[in-house]
Amino acid sequence: MAIRTGAQYVKALRDGREVWHAGRRIDDVTTHSGFTGTIKTLAELYDKQHDPETKDIMTVEYEGERIACGYLPPRNPEELALKRGNIELWSQQTFGQMGRYPDFCAQLVVGLFDWAHIIEKTNTRWAENARAYHRHASRNDLCLTHALTDQYYDRTKRVSEQEDPDLILHIVGETHDGAVVRGLRTLATLAPLSDEVLVYPNRPREADEADYAIAFALPMNAPGLKIVCRDLYAEHADTERHPLTARFDEVDAALIFDDVIVPWERIFIYKDPKLLAGINYIHTWAQYSTMLRLITKLEGFLGIAQCLTRLAKRNTSISSQMLLSTLMQDIEILRACMKVAADRGYRAGGGTWAPLLSPAYRIHSIEASDRAERTMEGLLTSTLMLSGGASDLNNSEVGPFIDRYFRGGATSTRQHLRLMAVAADMVMTPFGSSTSACKAARWIECDNAFTTSTPTRRRRSA
Amino acid sequence: MAIRTGAQYVKALRDGREVWHAGRRIDDVTTHSGFTGTIKTLAELYDKQHDPETKDIMTVEYEGERIACGYLPPRNPEELALKRGNIELWSQQTFGQMGRYPDFCAQLVVGLFDWAHIIEKTNTRWAENARAYHRHASRNDLCLTHALTDQYYDRTKRVSEQEDPDLILHIVGETHDGAVVRGLRTLATLAPLSDEVLVYPNRPREADEADYAIAFALPMNAPGLKIVCRDLYAEHADTERHPLTARFDEVDAALIFDDVIVPWERIFIYKDPKLLAGINYIHTWAQYSTMLRLITKLEGFLGIAQCLTRLAKRNTSISSQMLLSTLMQDIEILRACMKVAADRGYRAGGGTWAPLLSPAYRIHSIEASDRAERTMEGLLTSTLMLSGGASDLNNSEVGPFIDRYFRGGATSTRQHLRLMAVAADMVMTPFGSSTSACKAARWIECDNAFTTSTPTRRRRSA
Amino acid sequence: MAIRTGAQYVKALRDGREVWHAGRRIDDVTTHSGFTGTIKTLAELYDKQHDPETKDIMTVEYEGERIACGYLPPRNPEELALKRGNIELWSQQTFGQMGRYPDFCAQLVVGLFDWAHIIEKTNTRWAENARAYHRHASRNDLCLTHALTDQYYDRTKRVSEQEDPDLILHIVGETHDGAVVRGLRTLATLAPLSDEVLVYPNRPREADEADYAIAFALPMNAPGLKIVCRDLYAEHADTERHPLTARFDEVDAALIFDDVIVPWERIFIYKDPKLLAGINYIHTWAQYSTMLRLITKLEGFLGIAQCLTRLAKRNTSISSQMLLSTLMQDIEILRACMKVAADRGYRAGGGTWAPLLSPAYRIHSIEASDRAERTMEGLLTSTLMLSGGASDLNNSEVGPFIDRYFRGGATSTRQHLRLMAVAADMVMTPFGSSTSACKAARWIECDNAFTTSTPTRRRRSA
Amino acid sequence: MAIRTGAQYVKALRDGREVWHAGRRIDDVTTHSGFTGTIKTLAELYDKQHDPETKDIMTVEYEGERIACGYLPPRNPEELALKRGNIELWSQQTFGQMGRYPDFCAQLVVGLFDWAHIIEKTNTRWAENARAYHRHASRNDLCLTHALTDQYYDRTKRVSEQEDPDLILHIVGETHDGAVVRGLRTLATLAPLSDEVLVYPNRPREADEADYAIAFALPMNAPGLKIVCRDLYAEHADTERHPLTARFDEVDAALIFDDVIVPWERIFIYKDPKLLAGINYIHTWAQYSTMLRLITKLEGFLGIAQCLTRLAKRNTSISSQMLLSTLMQDIEILRACMKVAADRGYRAGGGTWAPLLSPAYRIHSIEASDRAERTMEGLLTSTLMLSGGASDLNNSEVGPFIDRYFRGGATSTRQHLRLMAVAADMVMTPFGSSTSACKAARWIECDNAFTTSTPTRRRRSA
């Protein structure tokens, strides 16, 4: 199929998937107000892959076909730079506020593709599955999510010794077509809006827990797969008052696998705790994408903060300047880190060119993200408390009063209220909260999971 | 009228007040889903004043009439202790999550009552107005708000030198009946659900800014008074998923005074910057109420955090223990401060018995509140990320799966999901965000406003 | 002997004790420049017990004899208040900069006295030893230290399984006169200047480690007891340039027990891990003393900081004000805690009246102490960097230049330089460092040791 | 003279300079125990410039003569890399614990050399003086200090309006030979051990303060120049117990100019506030040197911390790991910053190749240095409290006990005690304190001085 259009992406979401919210089934995500804004955002980005202005930034010829740059396994520094340009485009188009747009998991599939050289030392079929999945996902320009987190289990007991053995996702049988899996997996962000899901655990399994040691991919409409959404923040979001929520909410979901059959050709690891222990390998390019995206997010924060500070005539205040300078400092430092990561790129085992990501850079970017949240809160709190939003202007009776009294130092009240609405949506809404602390935490879970040698994160609960 | 019932409170809200939200007028707040939950909470508390079990805690005989304890000007330590009991009941019934319920502003009116002895050195009529207002509000058991904050003005210029002289609330004329005021005043929390509003600025006025130096009270349905609400967080809140938002959202509002007439008998300060400079005096009892309420709030945090930590079997984790112990420590310290404040009570100038509130206690309680927020985020973030809520259980198809997979260590999944919903609503919703940082900030603005000798708070933007 | 004079205290130090420093034996501590300043300070305080002005604050009749208030087992709130007055005198005379002056360990002996009622459930002789020791120490007005810390052992192994079984202090034999003990015990502050030492471990022993479970008292000149001093900060301290070091350095020491005989009548616990597990009980009054002393220390910090800030004309700087207000806030909070601790006093099991010390107060006081250090550094660093000291004035050639150029905003250069020298000595010298971080840590070790349920302190290394 | 030997450096210090300490004149610094250790360190480094192994790292041919790399104005990236190698050698030889060794000020002179192209737009003679001074200092291989700080003046008043107009260094006259200057200048680190001093203020002067706007160089033995030392930390330092103090103490000093004549040919700015305002320009290469040195210092901290943690068997403790990982993270980040600074090098206006130092990198390095201090304290405090030092082993009587009891997990007690002594000297001595907080502060003063647009540093007093 090659590069998809937005319309093609939207159409594919109407595939009978079983999506639940607040005890009600959502038959068609493409018409539900909890999803339409984000779907529109993603569809526009898919369309941009065809736009002459952005086509060459976002897509590339690879083995005779045009694919999204996210799916390109870079063979040299130049191709890695190409990918960086594409990552920056995706993140800038979404103000750094989305984390699971298609580019992210595409990078995971690149990692899987490269890791195949390790898999094949154990099992050539699985290795071929991995490479084939890269072909499948890149040639069909898929939007993927991943599901790595086990939850609600008793952490004082081993995975295999839980009271309910079916709680944690595991293999319960085999058929001619594939393995049968059962159990829960959580934090599948964007799941209701993805084509497929990559499934593997973010904590290692022990030698006698083989049934829990599996990695695979699956379409979202696989029979028996239930997608249970957390709150749909965008459901009632006024675009004037919650401009980010309305456009970018990715909707986290829990996946319940009710004896789902995973086709044999979509399995990359099967009952193999030892191989699974090394799967962290595949995260390199996705981490690079996330760290570049965080820079964009911080830049967005800084821009908004500077505007609002200036409009409130607080730009000469020393405390405002100090808060802003913290943001600037972190952005500069992260840019330096990303430059070095690229300059010190290396050829990974499977032949793909990889950025050298020091754990120090990753941790710094998480800390910077935390700091940025706090900074925004410190800067904006009192200003934002009564953020109404430009919709207040729409009434002919009260509108003129709003227009007169809420202009601040701006040239137009509408502009001012929109700016404030963006800022408020960055820090005070559930969307804002979840893109910050939660997504950072999520990212850590995903990414530090197997690196038990790295001390788990400072100042976070175990 | 004496002590009101919930029904009387509700009925009084249907008084033709001009309430706006998102460009639409709300004709009757008592039937709008953005308000009904909070109205019900307050109505139940008004009813409790008649309940034999709580009547003597919440109300008291004063000068021959039964009034709410909040309105009692305590004459001795025992009466101050009586007020404390009532404050604790209000705060416990609302988990410390409300800040502007009637008890709060009642304490301000007590302050005003006592301060009359100062006012009368300048003007006996205003002093009598102050005392009369205490009679009026206490005998009619009113629910009040206050509006102290000037916003959207250019802070590099003086109040009287703003580009638009009408932006900041000020006197524009006089009639036989009263003074005519025009301009904006913000952060009137609970304004759409209050009976009346106390209005005075939280920053001093200079000698030549007499038109901006006024303090008065006004019913919410005063002609020309427009109440512009920020987002109605409760509007679409599922009680199972956002139990706090649905019950306790207080709705901040901006008040636009479109040439409103303030009756002469409701004016406490008129064109008198010098007298206004001392108005901070009246805050003592309200601050006491707020600090006691914060203890309840922290206790609520601690309880929820302990439950969830135990259910997630993380109670033996050192990092969890450290986070919990921070909460415990702050609660203990604040209790000690409050005990000392009462033990060191003193007779205020107007004859009322006052708690001795060191600025140190106030600042500590704000810092403790900040720390508690962070602690809750640290403890709960990863657990809460997919908080769906008990409504997921209501469907016969997906409900059994939810019931099986989301129980955690709890005895009932419903109980578990409700607990998680409360926790999420404490930290991740706009309600939760606004009760923490914002309300703290608001409180600071209100309360440190005139104490310019006290350095404004650490780590907050100027 | 009853209340001693300073001369008696000094004379008693010439008892043949074996004191070592830097590989050299110090024959007479009373003539060594590393000790004379501190000895003078303590001797003056002993003399004050006879001074009509302070006698009744510092001493009290108890069972027919006059004893130091520190040794008084208070029988009611009034006697506890009496002890508080004495504690404040000691701490104010030493600017809160000493922690182990005689009053501190006297409070431990009070604890031991009260705890005797528990000991006697196990062993009446040990209980009688405890009570007799209180008589002995109080009637002879002794200056004691304690030695609780085991060090240099492999913490991954149990106490009884160390490579060198003699490393940790333990019982190696018995004679007619007493038990024979061998091994190391560290952090015996003031040991070279004390009359006797209280010895017990600050970590519990397991059931099969009976030889390591012993508590006793011993004179510092016991044969075989070697006192190895850390650096003698005061040795070369110019009183003009290091006024605190020169007067208050308490000298930490390691004690090496080379088969020392502990008389049977000085043993309070013998081969009894179970009884030892409860010894924390005796710390109550000593902790009270320490917390009161920390308030004095913070007050001293605040006073110096305010003076220097004013002299440097930085008192209007917002950042200076914020730093100072942190100090003020902590002092106020701690005062509230101490008032509540006294107001909520209770009768301990042995009949002594005890302050109710919440762990929250203790932890807060440690944190406050840390914060004060940082605050002082933040405030003073740049000012102090060239602190010379008033001795620079003593030369007729360069003195006049110093006098002219180093006066700052003070009325006299000598006064200014002395003030700066005190401030520098508070934060920049080894004395200052050790009275802050280290002594706090030491106190924690001593006091949280057995309370393993309390999470060990935040932000400190395990 | 070209590259000097250590002996030549030492000999040159005996030049009649007027050095004062504690009211006493020091006639010959080369024989005074407060200086001999540091002089030996520097002399050995001068000798290394002749050592075949290090000669080509430390020196370079420039315009026909061999000069120290520090004095090389790099003309291209390769020469900048050469300088970096030399900087790393100096900092590694001194464990990053010295900040003012000759390499540092040599870099300032390189800055001055390059800045001459700006000076000459105003005054060609001063520009030639600047270039000539580079020739003079580099050809004579001088050890310089600088003196930038005005102190003890009333900061609420302008420089020119101080009560004593002679307090702040300024021009008071002219002679045939040069300008006559009078007043105080502080924080001249290493002044008693330097050959000459660079003098200019670190705060701008206003247009009417021309007499205070001067930049020049001067030999330390200039008539009328008095060097007043702060405490000589090394004076009584046992090399076994204070190994860093004994080797690296740089001795800060105040300089009193008692009508000193500054030769016309050593003046670079004269009564020119406008030109002075741009002098920050010359700091670039010196800042680069400092930031590279800080990395070495952090590496030293990390190494010691890792050793001690391992010996104390605390390396598996999570809290230790977290503290160590903070250090590692900061080192990695700073390395990335330094790589980018070099990779993005640019040709400065005067033709010299410069590293691109973002203010973000500088601030991060200061913060990292602060964090490292805290980390070391957190890690080492309790271990270090009784650090005696290997000298305790030297006595045949007590030595064997020390040897037995203080070995910890080390292979030799002497090694262990030496390690602990280094660690203690890093954080607990006045040397350690002054190399951290103070030197950082000093550096800030020097380097942020003129960049008033940059908010002064967070968390530091104004």
C-alpha cells in the first residue's frame, strides 16, 4: 500500500475493534467526540506525507518502496539525520505534546528489525518474523502502539505465583494458527486509534516463567482483544478552551486478552525468558525520537511562557526571568546531548546506524521535563486560574465586556485568551498532567525496565 | 431567618443572577450539571446544622439567636474551641477539598466585625455598617464569597495610570442609594453559588488612588453584576470516575461590575487608602479556618495514599514509606502549630478572642500543601494512569473482565476503582490541580497581599 | 561531692587517661591547645552552677542533695520546665554550638534511671545498677559522653559473622571484678574531656549475638581504654579568627577497648539482645535537650545572618529576605513543637515526667538544621571568602589599612571582623561542618537506630 | 626566558613582595608552611613542561618560541584541542582541586590578546599594551592571578558615591611613569604565589565614574601593593590527614593598593567605562579551562566516592547508587557540553579560535558542582566523621590497634585512612569548603559580572 493518506488511516480504524469506555462500547471511534480531534491531527500528518513541501522530509525510498522515515533503518549518519528531520517535523506539528504518534512505534520496529540478528542466534523463524514485521508495518505505513506494563498484581510475589495466574498476560494454549494468550496488559496509549499493537513485558521473566515470556504483534481488532479506555479527556473539550486536549489526547487504554490467538508469524519471542531479557536493545531509536520530541515540548513551553510573561508585563521580574532561564538552560543542554548522541553514532549489531544515547541524557531529559512542568506552574498559576477562553467572546451580550476586560497587554483579546487556554491546557488539565508526569513515568517504565543495573529513578516511588 | 436548611439555600440561588459560561448565560444554576453536585454538598451541610447529632457542633446561641458557629465572634478560648470543632466538621465532610464553603467567609465577617473598632476611629457610619453586616449575614446564615484580585492590568504602571482606567474596579459616581462602581475583579471562587460577595482589593492603594480604595458587600444578583465562570469541571463529571470534582468543585469566577450601585449601608471603606491599608486585620479567623482545613486535606491525602500503597503491596517499599512519612510529618507539625495558635490566643482590639497565627505557620502550611501534592503524584502516578473507575463495571459484557482484572489487592474491585478514582481526582484533574497550587496561590494573594514587609513566597513567580 | 566547680572538673581530667592524636600520646589534655579552649568553656559553665545569678536555674535539690538540673528526673510538668530553663542556659552560653556538654548525657542517665523499671522485669541487679549509676553520676556532677556506633565492619554480614570477630565491641571473658570487653566503638564526642562514658550499641543485636549485647558505664581512665582523637580543630585556632572552634570544639574520638574490665556494678544489660532492643526508651529527655539546643543554634545563625546582611546593606535584597525568613520560619515552627511537647507531657513508666516528642518534630529539627546550614552558606559565602579576622588589625604597619578598608557598614572594623569570623566559623571550618551535618547524622544514628519502623532519613545515604 | 622550571618559578617568588597574615608580615613565602606545599605542586607542574613525556602536551612552538599551551592563542580547532589536552593535564595533576594555577590566567591573557582588536578601535596604544602583555607573560611563562572584586562598600550607593571614595580601587593621580591607583580589591586567589596580577572590576562603571574604570597588570612586588591573606589552611596541615589542603591550597588574598604606580605600558583600559563594559569578552578561554577542570573535579569525587562506598560495602545500597548516579549523570552531561562547545568552535573577532560556550553550560557546571558537594556530603558524612588519618599508624604503641581496627574492607589500613583523608579534605575542611561553594561563587562573580541581562544565579543571595 505504501504511504497512506489521512483518509486511508481513518478508514482502517473502522475494523470492528472492541473499544470500551465507562461501561459502554464505542462502535466507531472515528465518529466519537472523545477521539475525532486526535484522529484529525493524525490524519493531517499522514496527508503531509504526500504534500510536496514535506514529502521529502517525511518519507524516503527504501528497498524500492517509499516508506515513512520513521520506519527507515538508517544505514549511515546521513540517514539518521534524515530521520531526525522527520521526528522534528512530527513533534513540531504537535507542539511536542504527543508521544505515541506513529513515528514513535515505527522506531521500535526499526529496533526490532536490527535486533533480528540476535534473535536468529536462538531461532531463525522468530528472526524472520521480526524482519517480516518491519516489511509489513513499513510497507503498510501502520500506526502502532505498544503494551508493556503488567499491573494490579502483587509485587511481593513472583509473576508465576500470583493468586490469579491469568491476571498477567501469558500463554494458555496453542492452535494450528497461533498461540493463545490470556490476561491484562496496561498503558497501551493510543490503542483505540492504532492499527496494531506490539506486546512484550517491560520486566524480565525468570527461567521457570516461560509462559509469561512472549513478544508479538497483533491487529487491534483481533478477536477477544478488549480495549478499555481511561477517561476521554477530549469528549467534552471546547477547542477554544482546551486546544491541546481537543487535538492531541492519545487515550491510554488497558488491553484485556480474552484467549486471543496470536498468529505464529507475528511472534518474535516465545517462551524464552533469556532472549526476552535483552529486548531493551530495540528501544534505542524510539528513545532518540522521544528525547528530540521533549526538546520540542520544552521549546513550546518556553514560547508560551515568554509570551504570557511579556503580556503580563512580568518579563522584567527577576523571579520570572529565573524560571524562564531554567527552561532555556535545559533546552540548550538537551540540544547539546542530542548533537553528541548523533555525532557519536555507531553501527549497531544488525547493521543499522544508531545514536549513542547515554543514560545520563535520558535521565536529564526526564528531569528537565519535570522541571519544565514546575516552571510552567510557577509562572502561570495565578494568571491561569480564571482562564475562560475565547468562547466567552462569542456572545453579543457579555462578549464586549470580555473583550474589554480580558485583553491584558495583547493586541487582541481573542489572541490573549487563546494563548492562555494553551498554557492552561499544558499544565492544569488532565491532558496536561498526563503528558507530563505520567508520560514521563510511562517512558521510564518502558525504557528502564530491564536495565536493573541503572538505579531506578530518583525521587519517584518504587 | 436564623439557621437555614439546604432547601432554603438552594431556593435563594434562583434570584436572577447573571451567570455566564463559555459565552452562554446560565439561567438557573440549581439545575445546571456544572453546579448541582456542589450545591447538593452545601445543601447537605446546611441541613446538618439542624441535625440533632451535629447541631450543637455547628450552631450556637449568640445574642439571643442561633447562628452558625462560623459567624460567632468568639469571646474567650472556649468559644474559639467551639469554632474549631465546627471548622473541622465542615472540612471533614468535604475531605478538606473545599476552601470557600460558607464557613470560610463567615470568619472574614467575624474579622470585619472586630475591626469595626478601628474603622470607627475614621468613620462611625462605616463601622456601624460593618457591625450591621455581621448581624445581617449571621442572622440570615448567608453563604458568601470574596473578590480581591485585580488582574489583566499592566503591573509596571500604577493602578490609577492604566491605559483603560475602567479596567480595575473603582468608583465612577454616586447616587442617592449608593456608590456606582465599574471594572473587573477576579478569583471570586464559588461566586455563582454564593448569596453575596465581599469586595475589597488585596493590594494597597496609594494616597491619590482614592477612587480605587473601597470595601463593600453586595448580593450576587445586584443589577449590572456579571459572573463569568471558568470551566465547569463538574459539568460532565461521572461521579464514579471523578467523585471529588462532581461533589466539590467551587467554580472560580470573574466579576464584571457594569456600573453597579453599592448601597451606602453596605460600604465599609470609601475612598480611604489609608484605612484600607490595614484591612489584612480581618483575615485572622479565616486563616485559622484555612489552616485547620489544610490539615484535614493532608489527612485525606495520607489515608488514600496509605490504602493504595497497601493494596499495591508497596507499603514495604522504602521510597513509599519515605513519601508517606513526609505527609505524616507535616500533619504532625501543623497540628502542633494549630495547638499553639489556640493556646496562645489573645484578645483582639475589638474584643474578639483570636488565635495567634505566626506567619511561619501559614507559610509552613502552604509548603506542606505543595509537598503533599508532589508526594501524592510521586506515590500514585503510575498506579493512577489508567484509572477508569467503577462505571466500567456496569456493563454485563466487559464488567466481569474488569471485575477480575482490576481488583488489585482489594476485597472488591468496585471499592478499588473508587479509591483510585478519588486519588486520581485529587491530583490529576483540573479540580485537583486547582485545589492545590491555585488555591494555595489564591490564598497567598489574599493573605500576604498587604504584608509587603514579608517577603513574598519562595519559589513562586512574582 | 555534689555540684562541682570548674577547677574540680579540670582537675579530674588529669587521671592518666590514654589519649592519642596523630600517632602521639597526649599526657595531659588540660594543657594541650587542642583542648584548653573547650575545657575553659565547660569549666566556666560548671562555675556558673555556683554563681548566685544562675545557681537556681542550673541546680536543684533532689533527695536531700543539690544536683545539676540535667540530672533531675522530673516528677511533674514544673520540674520539666525547670530542666528546660537549664537546657536553654547551657545552649545559650555556647550559642547552640556544642552538643555533648554535660547536660546532654545527664539526660540520658535520667532516661536510664526511669527505664530501670523495665530492666528489673528481667534482672533486678542490673536495674539497681542503673539507679545507682544515676546516684553516682548526679551526686558527683559528672561530665559523660556516650559511644554507640560500630564502624568499619562489613554491613553485608551480621555482627557476629564479621571476618575479625574482635572488631565490634563485645564480651570476651569474665573476672571476679567484671566483664572483659574488646573491640572498637566510635563517635565518642567529647571523650577526652569527659569523666566517664556510657557504652551501648545503636543497632539491635540478634538472639544469637548475646556477646555483643551489653550496656555499661566506665571511667575514661579505665585500664586498656584507648581514646583516639580525630583532628584537633582548636589546636592552632586563633581566637580572633576561629572564635567558635577555639571555644567549643568537642573532639570526636574512637574508643578502643583492649580487654577492658567493666565492673559488674556498672553493667545495665549483659548478654541480653531482647532487653537491649528497647534501650531507645532512655533517649527521650536527651532528645528534648538536643531539640531545644538546635533552636538556640538557629537563633544564633539568624542573629549573625541579620547583622551581616544589614552591614552589607543587603537587608533590602529580596533573596536575602527569603533566606532569612526560612530561618525565622523554622525557629517559630520548632518553638511551637517544643511547646506542644511540654504541654502534652506524660508520666513515663518509671514515674518520671516526659515531654511528648513526636518523631515528626525530631525529623523537622534535623531538616531545619540542614536548611539553616544551606541558608548560612547562601547568605554568607561571598562575604566570608576573605574573612581574615581582627588579628589583622594588630600590626601597626598594615593594621591602619585593614581598619580603613574592612569596616563595611559597621561602626568598628574590629567588631565587623569578629562578626565575620563567627559567621565563617559557623559554616566554613571543620568545626562548623562537623557541628552541622555530622552532628545531625550522629544524632540520627543514635536516635533512630532502633526505630527501624521509621524510614531512615530522606536524602541521606544508607 | 621561555618555559620555566619549577626552581625558576620558586626563585622568582622571592622578590620582596609585601605579604601579610594575621597581623604578621611573611618575608619569604617559599619557606612558610602555609605556602610550601602548593609551591611544590606548582613547581612540579612547571618541571613537567620540560619532561619529555609531557613536554609536547604542555608546551608548543608559537612565533618561534616555545610557550606554555595555556598562552597559545589557538588559530584553529586543532590548536584548541591541543590546549584542551594541556588543560586536562593540569587539572588531572591537581585532581581538579585547584582553580587558579597558571593555566587559568594564561587563558585570560589569550582573551586579552584577541580582544585587542576591539581595544584598538578606541585606543591603539592600549591595544598594543594588551598584545605586548601577551608576549611578556607567555615568553616569561608567568604565573598570574586576577583581582576583580570590590567589597565592603555600600551596595545601595553608586561606586562613585561611597562614603570613603578611596575604598574602591581607582585612579588618584598620574606620574611620568604611570597612573597612581588607590583602594581595595579582593579575592585575588593565589596572589602571594603569583608573579603578577591582572586588575579590572567585575562590575561595570557608569559614564561619570571614569576614575574607577581601569584595567591593568602589575607585578606582585610593586611598591605600595599589600597582599593580605585569609587563613593559611595549609599552615598546620598534616599531609597524611589533609592531603589536599597540604598540596593545593591557593590562598585567597585582598590587595590593598597604597598609591601604587601602574606603568603606562601595562594599562589596557584607562578611564573608559564604555570600553570596560565589554571586557567579559576576554573570559571565553578561561571559562573553557574552568569547565573542563570541573569535570576532572567531579571525576575525582566520583572515584573517591566509589572506592569508599565499595569499601564500606554500601555499593549495593540503593541510596548510595542514586547519589553516585547523580555524579555520573552530571559528568556525562558536562562532557557532552564540552564536546559541543569545541565542535561548534568559531573564529573570534581578533582571529583566535574560540569554543562556543553557552551560558547554559556554564550554569549547569556550577549547579553540577554544587550537587557534587551535596552528594559527597551525603555519601561520606558518617564515614568521615572520625577520619583520623594514616599518621595514627606511626606510633608503635597505638599503631597496631589502629591497623587492626580501621582497615574497613580495604587491603591496607594505611590505604584506607589515606582515602578517607582525601574524601574528608574534599568536603569537610576549609580547603574543601572554599574550593566548592566559594570558588564557584567567585567564578560567577567574575564571569557573570557584566552579563546583567542574565538573571543572577538561582538560589544564591543577591
